[in-house]
Amino acid sequence: MNNARIEPAQDRRTLAESITERVRSDIIKGVFKPGDRLMMEVLKERYGTSMSPLREALAGLAAEQFITSERHKGYQVAQLTRADLDDLLETRKLLEADIARLSLRHGDEVWESKVIAAFHQLSHTERGMIESGARGDREWELRNAAFHDAISAACPLRWLKHLRAQVFMKAQRYRVLAWSRLPDPQTVADEHREIFEATMARDENRLIAAINVHIDNVALYAREVIPAE
């Protein structure tokens, strides 16, 4: 009799999602460098998992383009390039502009209160960073994402927001690089305040301009770290 435990499909999906998040986080933090081969046995031991959910997690990360896959060569961490950086951030600017316009037009007082709350939490974290001289960490990344998500929330186009979320997540690797070159956390805090104030003023042109400056600065500082092709 075979006593092997058969995991329910829901359990496997939940486990695969957890592993996906952990591997993605390790790639973003630089535990796995661009171009590193991802050896299945090493990953199984590191994450304490079986092959099935690990394969599912890696397939998902390949779809997100955090890793690449070649026949008979397995998986490796996707390279960071200036061309990819420029493409990604220009795409983000286009998505953010359309979403910002729609959010300002559809956002009500409940949406506005959530934007205020998200900005308050992000500002608290950034004040601490300014005082200590620290750079972006996991708490900052979560609150940064929450702030931008809150602004986008009033946009009624679900697929547009889905695309934005994918691009925003992919850009996280470049934000980590930008933090390593950013001279002062005050710069990012000032950019967020301008985005917040433009949102509260319901000024479409000012908001889009502020978002573009914010995104352009990621490219400016990240490019310093990426070798020219």
C-alpha cells in the first residue's frame, strides 16, 4: 500500500505561491544574481519544499520574467540591462498616466481617505530613513507599493491595473539598484509628497508630471549600476 501523502490541489497552489514570493524576494535582494543558474536541488533544500510546487513557482517566475528558461539548461536569473530598464519604465509611465487620470476622475472621498492613510504610513517610514540614513527595505517597499496602489485603486479598468501591478513588481529589481546610488532618502520622500499633493489637488497634469519625475529618477540612478551593453 502506498502511504505517500497526496497534497490537495489548493495546498499545492498555496505552497507554490509562498515559494514564488520567497524566490522572487531573494532575486530582488540579490541573493541570486543576474545570470545565476537556479539549481533545483539547491532550491529544494533552501526552501524546504518538494519538486512539484518548486517547478510551479519557477514556471510562474519565468512568466513574470524574473527568471529565464532554456531547454536542457534549466532556469537562471534574468539579466538586468539598460535596454530592459528603459523599456520597462517607459511602459510604466504610460500605464501610470492613464490610471492616474481615471483615478482622479472616479475617486470619491473614501478613495481619498485611503490615499491619505497610505501616504501617512509611507511618510512615517521615510522620516525614519532620513533620520537614520537608511535605504529602502522591505517595510518601505510594502508601504511604497501600498501608496501607489491606493492612488490607482479608483481606476475602473481592472486589466489596466493588473498590467500596472505586473510592471511595478518587475521594476522592483531596478528600484533596489537605484537605492544603492541615491544620495539622500529625502529625494524620494519629496517626490512622494509632490505626488500626494497633486492627487489631493485633483490636478491631472501635475500628478502625471510628478509620477514621471519619480520614475525617471529610478532610471537615472539604476543606470549607473548597470554595465553598458
